[in-house]
Amino acid sequence: MAGDKDPLDRLMDIAALKGQLEDIQKRVESEVQAGVPQGGSVLASPFLKGFLAGYVVAKLRFTALTGVIVGTCTGIYAAQNYQMPNVEKTLKEYFQSKKGSK
């Protein structure tokens, strides 16, 4: 596996890994400068906070969308299979009766 590779390929892999490690080091240093204390809580990381906020928003959007879809399908089913009252007409009559009684 690793011994099967050409020494030049192995050297290039090592150079790529070195570049990745330097990138990680730069990100860690920028987080430290942003206020994440060394040995501090993982939850204090700005990266993790952003990830969690994005995850929550995505879940809320999915939940809201699911609720709208289920509610719409339920309403369509009920309107087609049952005698539903005309809500607009009922509310208008109610408010007109309240105006007339004052």
C-alpha cells in the first residue's frame, strides 16, 4: 500500500499533508485571536457556534415546511370529504352582529 508508491508520489503526499497542517494551524490561530481561550470550551468556538446556528435554522425551516404541507393536505382532504362551514361568511356575520348590538 504505502510501500507500493513511488518515492516521488510519497513526497508529494507529504507536501500536501504539510500544506493541510499549516492551514489547520492558521485556522486555530485565528480562532485563538477571535477569543477562544486555549483549553477553553469547545462550545466557545465561533466555527461550532455558526455550525449549530445553521443546523437549527435548517431544522426549523424543514419543520415549518413539513407543517405547511401536512396542514394543506389535511385541509384539502377535509374540504373535499366533509361539509365545511364558510368561515369568511361566519366571521362577517359575527362582527356585524357585534356592531349592531353596541
